[in-house]
Amino acid sequence: MTYKETIEYLYNATPVFEHTGASAYKEGLYNTLMLDEHFGHPHTQYKTIHIAGTNGKGSCSHSIASILQEAGYRVGLYTSPHLVDFRERIRVNGECVSEGYVVEFVEKLISHPSAKKEGSIYLDSLGKNIFPSFFELTTALAFKYFADAKVDIAVIEVGLGGRLDCTNIISPILSVITNISFDHTGFLGNTLSQIASEKAGIIKEDTPVVIGEYNSETRPVFEAKAQAMNAPIFFAQDEEIHYDDIAFELKGNYQARNKQTILSAIRHLPLEIDYPDIKKGLANVCENTSLMGRWQTLKTSPTIICDTGHNVAGWQYLSKQIKEQACDTLRIVFGMVDDKDIDTVMQLLPTNAVYYWTQADNHRAIPSATVQAKAEKHKLTGNSFNSVASAYEAALHDAHSNDFIFIGGSSYVVADLLQHVRNRD
């Protein structure tokens, strides 16, 4: 198999949540535990940090990995989704897993003659056929790769929720829960306390946990779980952390709270991390880990920014920051996927912008015509485009040097944009 064929197999033969949504979600850890046993429990060969939360977990994961790299550790980083290349999900010291490793890993699992049919893999060490999801298989790949790469520590971002997420087989040295807001309610619950309970599932016995943000609904949930697990618990927003002189490379307004969570996490890590490493790590997150899509500047004159913020909590920050931009004309390329609260997000969007409604190349994307129809009810005006590339090119064509162009609404919109820009360049 070529690398391209391998990725097509993963997308087409295994259920992919990013593509199909609920039908790809597999509750429970059976497949993950089988894969883990088959590969000899690779995650036990290095230390781990586990990061959950509704928003900010990607930024926090990359930033903590950056600091650890500056401190001299060999660091694995597992995050999702990717934006341009599948291999972005699995990195060691910022370098993506090789194409060859991905191909070899998948080929060995699917080529066994005892595999029942496409989508199944045969674990010869256990004599069992299983039908893993895309994320279950990807997580097994990441854990084994980190062991083979002999990392000192791996930063592991939860995929969805926490309690039943397939990353939750690890025994970390620190757990982090960034915040709780409404997202994926069909899986995690319809109240903040229910969602917090699912996220709190990553809290492990005798293991410190840092809570980035809390409210009156979520704090008791975290405290009760921590007490039951005898886990020391720390609330980042209550801590005095005097590192005001540390510049954070990530410029979204929402990153101020993420910075507090990151610094609290570093404080409570049972590792030696020096102040200069923290300072350098936060100043060089993108260089060290190749993070993309967080208030990322693509161009100046006109200013072009993209951001992966995709739910109400994220847009409460983004809309304010967009409205603060000094420009002649504000232009927004916008699309969302079908499990998000698009109507509430649209209530937050600036009414003085020119809009380019679009849809990502994804089965879950809301059709651009539907987005436009919803927008008109909120008195937001613009035209619809059937691809992110065409919407972006239209905005770029219309813009003058003092305009501000924002592209977002979904990770997949940003992914399509970055792929288009890469091809264009």
C-alpha cells in the first residue's frame, strides 16, 4: 500500500467521527484495550499528561509539549483533528510520524488472512477479530509510535468527552481539564454538570488534576470525583501565577485563560521545569510543535486570520476580537458542521461584515445555501459558495489593503483553507 492508499483505507473502511458524526462514535474501551494488549501496552513505557476540555485542549496540549521540549525532554504529542495531513495528529518533538510508519502499522493489521472483512482487523496474539473506529486505530498507532520512538513523555489530548474516550486507558502523571461548555451534547449530556462528569472521567487515583475554568455547576462535580480518587485537585483560575512577563505566541483573546491553565499545569507537574524553558516554550509554540489554526495570520495587507473556534463558547471570544479590528471593511468566510449550535453562534456574529457563506468538504458540513438562509434571519448579508476555496478567493478578490478577512466557524473550514493556500502557493 502507498501512504495515500493507507489513508484512504482508514477513512473509508473504518468509521470516522469527523466525517460521519454519531455513527462513528463507539462507546466503551473494548477495542482499545484489545489493541493495547496486542501491542504490549506501549503507553506504559513513557510518562503521559492527559488533557480534556470543551475548548482550548489543543492549544494547551501543544503549549505544554513546547515547554517540555525546551526543557530537554523527548516529547510525543497526540492531538485531533488534523488540518492538512493525517500525520499532524502524531508528533515527536514537533516532527510528524513518517508515512512509512503509518503504512507499515496499518498493513500489518489488515493483511492477516483471518481478518473477516474490510474494516476488521485480526489480532493474532489474541486470536480475535475486532472492528475498530478510525480514532481507536489512530490512538493505538500513536501509543505504539511513541514507545518505538522512545519518548520521555507524551501529551495526550482526549478525542471526545473523557470517561469513555479511547485515550483513557493511560495512567498519566497529570490530568488537565481546560473548561466545560456545551458541545457534543448528544454524547456527553445536556447540562454542564453532566458534561463535566464525562470529562472528569480522566481523573485518576492519586494523580494531580488541574481544572482550567469552572463555575458553580461544574466545580462540585470535579471536587467529588477528585475526592473519590484521592486525587489532588488545583483550580487554575484561583491560583496566583506571577508570570506576566512571559509572552505567549498564541494571540487569540481566549488564549489568556489557556495560558493560566498551562502555567498551572506546569507548576503541578512532578517534573523539573525551569523558568527560562517556560518562557521560551510559550514564545515558540508554533515553531516547536507546528500548531496551526489558532488566530493564525496568513497575510497582511489585507490582514487575513483563520481560527478553528467552532462552538458558542469559542465564538464568545472570537466575535469580540473580530469586532475590535480596525479596518475599512470586515469580510468573514464562514461555515459550520451539523452538530453545532449555528443559530446561537450567528447571534454573536458582527452585523457590519460582508459574509461569504461556505461549506467544508465534509459530509457533516451544513450546505452553504442553508447557512445563508439561517444568516438572513439574523440580518447577516452575503453570498454562498460551494467550497471554502471559492469563498476565500472571492473575499480576497473583493478586499482592499486595509480590509480584514476572517475565515472560520469549523476546524474543517480552516482545514480546507490551509490545504487550498498550500496548493495555491
